[in-house]
Amino acid sequence: MILHKSQIDAHNEKYVAKHKKAFDFLSGEIAGTEAIITKLIDFQVAIPSWALGSGGTRFGRFSGGGEPSTLEQKIEDIGLLHQLNRSSGAVSLHIPWDIPKNTQAIKSLAADFGLKFDAMNSNTFQDQKDQKLSYKFGSMQHVDKSVRQQAVDHNIEVINYGVELGSDSLTVWLSDGSCFPGQLNFRNAFNNTLESLQAVYAALPEDWKVFVEYKAFEPNFYSTTVGDWGQSLLYANKLGDKAFTLVDLGHHLPNANIEQIVALLLNEKKLGGFHFNDSKYGDDDLTVGSIKPYQLFLIFKELVEGMDARGMNHATDLGWMIDASHNVKDPLEDLLQSVEAILLAYAQALLVDSKALAEAQQNNDVAGAQEILQAAYRTDLRPLVAEARLRSGAALQPLRLFREEKIRQQLITKRGEKAVATGL
């Protein structure tokens, strides 16, 4: 489904006067708004192909209707999101959930929507139809070398699809681990996993990166072979210069200081990318910024500071991706909210008076440092984010336009009430 420019223009015409009043006031109150808007326009967040339908839990899954059942329909939905906000200009594919039957045709379709392909994601945490060997007891860690080789071959297959689509990175998340004490030899599991990752690393094209994603628990609850950022960093360091750690905001134990993790990984030049989501208890995969918005701001503050210290390009030098599951919300509405929250936290981080903060830190002015951070966080920068959208040709209020045009109802009419997205 494609929105006509006239629909976006008509929507913006209704709300532009109120927006301009808020934007003019804000730009008169704070300095540097033009620089922030430019950075916001450049910043793109990859949408995962698996997040365009309703998710679920082990208790059930409730489709909202009109979900994309083919890769082509998923790209159409991401193209629609990008029309609405002009900040969703990349697709992150999961193989084998979304194997392109014709890579050139898929690449051409994505280009028609102004989309490119971000990180490719492999899957060795499920057994697929007609799969020869099972991953029940692990994949890259498995005691059977034949199973490990199967996992390696799959990842190389994913790389090959990515090359054809124009991607330049591979994300590897492993569910490998153990459920009970004594089930696993930890050292052997680590060494088997490293050997497998080294085989995948050797197959990377010269200009590619591999992101090693970690997770504290689930589906294994006693041990996880890549269980935290330290283990991921260990693998990345052993693999080489093209290997990096990927941070998923839901993949930590409760109350982990994610902003400190981010700072240290940037310091070590080993932060490769992000999976944005939010959580209350664990890997809840909730809408970004819906539970812990201040934490999201603090993470972006470390990202901006650390990237600037290294002279990195905010928009292109890290992989920015969403990884979410929409159990009760419309998936497209949820993704619009997530992208908005990411851009808002990024804008607030850009507003931090870094010079004043450094001075407060140097003088051990704890209260002063808090005031500086909270002054940026408590400033309502939504008019700046909206202005960036307006200048990009997107909707001032994407979610409102989505509802005004009854887009979900149109998708249901087109695809059916019972359409269910492939993937999770």
C-alpha cells in the first residue's frame, strides 16, 4: 500500500499552524536547533521483517488482521512506515523466515520504496522444515561437529543472500546454553562456539561486519553460551577487526547499567549495533521508550558522547535496528511509536551541554551534573522531531495519519482478516 503525497500534504496542512507555533517557540528558547534537525533527518532506523505482524507468547498469538504474509508485502509495509516518518529507510531480514525467492526483484522493490537492506539475521534457534539435524541441544556449541557445521553453513547462506541484496553485516544470536547443571561443559561449549564463529568470520566479504548478539537467559535458563556483553566482547576480540558486539536493550539481567556497557564498548571500538525495544522484567520486546524512557535517553547520551569522541558518523557508523514483538498493539502503530521514541531520545542527547557536564564532572559537582542531564531530558523536543519529518516530506503526526486514513482497515480488506505474518 502506498500513500499519495497529496494525503500527507493534506494531513500536514491541518496541523502545520499549531506545529509552527510550538516549533518557533522551542527554537527561540534553545540554541542549535538547526544542527539537531539535520542530524535527525539523517538518522535512519532499520525495521525488522519479523516485527510486522502480531507476536505472541507461549500461551497464544492473536492476529490483528491484514498482516503481511509474503516478503513483498513486508517490504510494502516498511515502505509505508518510511513514507509516514522518513526515518525507517532500511530493512533487516531474518533467514529463513524471509528468504527472497528472487533477490534482484526484492532489491528493486525495496528501492522503489526508498529502502536499503541493513543487517541480515541468521536463525539456528529453531529447527526448520526438512532440516537434517536438530538444534535442540545447541547449534554452534553442539557436541556434534556435524550440527555445528550445519549452523555455520546456514550463516554463510545468509551472508550470500545479504551480498545479493546489498547488505553489509550479519547478526548472529545464539540460543545455545543449558537448562540444568552438569548438562554442558562450559569450556567446550565456548571453544566450539568460537570455532564455529571463526568459520563464519572467514566467509565474510571484506567490507562486511559480524555482530555477536548476547542474551542473559531464554530459552536456556541455567547457562547461555553468549550470555552477556563480556562474553560477546571476548568472541569479537578473538574473531578480529570485522567482529563487534550487538546490544539488545532487553537482553540484560534486571537493573543492568546498559549506558555504562555502551560507553565501554565504544571505548574499546567494539560496539557494532543496537536492537531497540523496552522491558519491565526481561526480554519483553515492548515499544521503545514505553517503560524506561530516561534510561533510553541516558544510553543515547553515552552513544553521542562516545561516538563524537571517536569522530564517528551518528547515522552510519553503527547499526540501528528495532527488535520488538507486538502482542496487543497494531504492529505498524507500535513501530511508528518506537521510531518516534528513538528520535526523541537522540534529540535530547544532542541537547546535552557536554562542556558544562564535563566541567561538573571534573569538579565532582554531582547535583550540577544531574541538573544538566535532566534539563535536556525534560525539554520537550517533539516539535524538533516533527520539523525534521516535515522537511523530509513525511507526516507531522504519523500515527494520527495512519488512523485518519484507516490504513489497518485497508490492509485487512486487501489481505484478509486471517492473514498472519511469517516468522515468530
